[in-house]
Amino acid sequence: MDLKNKALFATQSLIGGTWSDADSGATFAVTNPANGDVVAEVADCGRAEVARAVDIAYDAQKGWAAMLASERQKVLMRWHDLIIANADDLAAIITAEMGKPLAEAKGEVVYGASFIEWFAHEAPRIYGDTIPQHQADKRIVVLKQPIGVVGSITPWNFPVAMITRKVAPALAVGCSVVARPAELTPLSATALAVLAKEAGFPDGVFNVVTGADASEMGKELCENQKVRKITFTGSTRVGRILMKQCAEDITKVSLELGGNAPFLVFDDADIDAAVEGAIISKYRNAGQTCVCANRIYVQAGVYDAFAEKLAAKVSEMKVGPGTEEGVNIGPLISEPALKKVREHLEDATAKGAEILIGGTQPNLGGTFFNPTVMTGATQDMLIAREETFGPVAGLFKFETEDEAVAMANDTEFGLAAYFYTRDLGRSWRVGEALEYGIVGLNTGLISTQVAPFGGVKQSGIGREGSKYGTDDFLEIKYLCMGGV
Ligand code: ADP
């Protein structure tokens, strides 16, 4: 990695404003999924270091909350500006440890920074309320106060944006944060911490603790009584563990969990637009996002045309290392990820699906996989039940609107859904009937800092981004004044 700003390459944890090794001195290796090279050895902190960071964050939070919102806003905006100024280097770090194409990595940095800008501006807009009194000598005021210390646990697929989407609203409203990044992608997080320190957050307000033992670090964050809130993005399986661990002390949780996004194409849709939307939604990040289209339902009348056009577009995509010019699809994150993709493909073809294009690995070795389109997918296949998290699109055929909606909702997940139609009545009917937190109508791209991101059913609790994004980090206090 050839960084312009060498200081961004940080391999220690930032605890209380001090760069720290693990107490044991241990490190763990971060590898490049494109070639298996070791990118860095990073401080392998554990429970004790998390506890120390929480203690420091607890003490630091009061002063941070007491600052004027406009002062917090300025620090956040400095952080934002530094991230934008270092966007190329941050993108290089993301690509090195996570694999996505550089252009996508740069897009992630800009997207990630947008949350900081958005919530910086929200900081002075945390309004309370007055309520008409119920007795003549009383007055009722509602205050919004920061919840306290926030523990953040994030995945590897958006190593920058998943952190900023959580910590920006928390910091904006006056919480302090102990962030535990995914062990596969800690360098993006420590680079963010370098810039946060430079931006002028008081020591201890934003801490990043790196370590390989997710379970132990997670336990400390959930069980430490000084942590008042856990914000997590990752699998439903781990979300469930965290929620259970938080139950003991009634620690609040925000959970952005797995999806199994349906993508519906009706007979009356603009097919070219639907193909374009499917490409963006399915193959972005090599299919490794929780809002990636996972099940593509196409109405019988346009099924063949859609399949043909999608396969034609997919044939133009280039697979390769994220650092190579023109690459659309980088490596999958790991061997287990590749294994899951293979399993889904084998299961589907054994049950009658046909591969239209792809289905193989390119001659690059490692975890690269060719973008794939399959026809003849059915509800009994693994691809219908689980997130594939890879560049494999299964096309399901349907006849009626009711049937399509029923199949789309036939899952325990409820994060994102997409549908393409030009019929106004159908737009409303289907938009209302889909049991999802996010619905894209005639678009495959729904993520933005200005809109609420989050799921229903087993896809999560809470919303990130938008005017609703600060709610999860605020407590409501009702102040009743008597003797007026
Ligand atoms: P993904 O499939 O996206 O990796 P995971 O839910 O497995 O989803 O991981 C998301 C994040 O949660 C990662 O940072 C991972 O290290 C962390 N994690 C995994 N298991 C636990 C756990 N038991 N407690 C806390 N964090 C965990």
C-alpha cells in the first residue's frame, strides 16, 4: 500500500487518545483477500482493553455532552473534511484489507463521510418539547439527552461507512464511543481514528479497540454497566447473541442485521432500467451487502427477455483485484464466503436451476468468483432462504402480483426490497405490502445519509441516517416542574 499520508497506517488501538498495543503485546494478521498477503500485524486487544476504553469513555462523555452542540458540530465537520481530504488513501486501505474495487472504495469513503456531515448538522437541532400542563401549578418540559457510552460493533463489508453511520450520530448528540471494528478490516477503523484525533475530539470520546476475539470483546461491551447502548451491524445470528447479552442490564440495542432482499420485475416495467437496477443491487461489493438483491422474481411475460439482458450485461463485467483499472468485481472476503456461494450454486443446480452465465471461478485463484445468473430458481433452494453474499443471481418466475408479494415476504428477514413497475396503483399496493424497512421502487440503489436505513422482522431494530438517526442515541427525559 502506497499511501500519501503515511500516518493513516495505524496498527494500534486508540484508547483515551493514546495509541496502545495489546496488554499482552500480541498482534493478529490482516490479509489482503486479493492475494493473501499480510497487510499488517494489528494490536490484538481483548476484554481488559475494552473495559479500560469504556472506563475512559465514561469519564470523557460528560465533558463532551456539556460542550455546546455547535462546538461538537465543528469537531465533526473537521473530521469530515479530513476524511474527504484523505479519501484516496482511505480507499486504498479499504481495498487492501477488504478487496472491493478502488472506485467503490472511494465511493464508500464519500458515503461514509456524508454521515458525519449530516449528523454534524443535526447536532444543534436536537429539540426537546413543552407539553400543556395537566395541573395549573405545573409545567412540563421534555429534554433529549445523550444515552451515554456507546459500544459499536461493525462488519468488514463497509469498513469505513458502517462505523461512521453509527458513531457520527452518537458523537453528534454527546455520547462517547468504544468502537470494535471487524477483525478482517481494522485498518480502516484505525485510519478513521487517526483523523478523529487530528480533528480534535477530546481524548476518550472516540476509542477504537482492535482485536481478533470478537466474542470476548462483545461480551465486555454488552455486560459492562457503563455501556448504555450497543449498536451493531452484522448477521442476525450474532445480533441475537448480543441482544441476549444485553438483556441482563437492559442495555439498549440498535441492530442492522441480515437481509434476503427480493427484487421484483413486473410485466409493465422498463426492463432495461430493471436490468440496470439489478446489476447495481446484486453485484455491488461483489454481492456482499445486506441490501443486495438476493432473489430476483420476474413476471412470466418478461422473464426470458430480462434473463437474456441481465446475462448480457453481466458478461461485460470484469473480475480482478480491486486495485486494477476497470474491475467491477473484486475477490470475496474469505474462503468460507466462497464456500457458501458454491453451496448455494450446487444446491440450486441440483434442484433444477440452470446457469446462464458464470458459475465458475476465473483463473485468478483465491476467492474470486465470476458473476453468475441462474434461471429456474425456486423457493425451496438455499438461495431463496439465506443471503448468498456473493455475485450470484437466481431468477424466479411468477405469474401474479399477489404471488410475487407472497414469495417476497416469505422470509424471516425484512431489510430491503426492490420492485420495478410503471403502474401507479401497483406501485402503492406493492410498496405498502412488502414487509421491509426499505423499499426501492424503480431503483436498485437506496442508501443515502438523508433517509432512514434499517430493517423489520429479524433484520433488526432501529434506524441509521436521516432525521431519525439520532433517536437511537438519545433518552427522553420528562421534567415536571411544580409550584409555579
Ligand atoms: P458477517 O457475516 O458480516 O461477518 P458477523 O455477524 O459474523 O457478520 O460479524 C459482524 C461483526 O460482529 C464482526 O466484527 C465480527 O467480528 C463480530 N462478531 C462476531 N461474533 C461476535 C460475538 N459473539 N460477539 C460480538 N461480536 C461478534
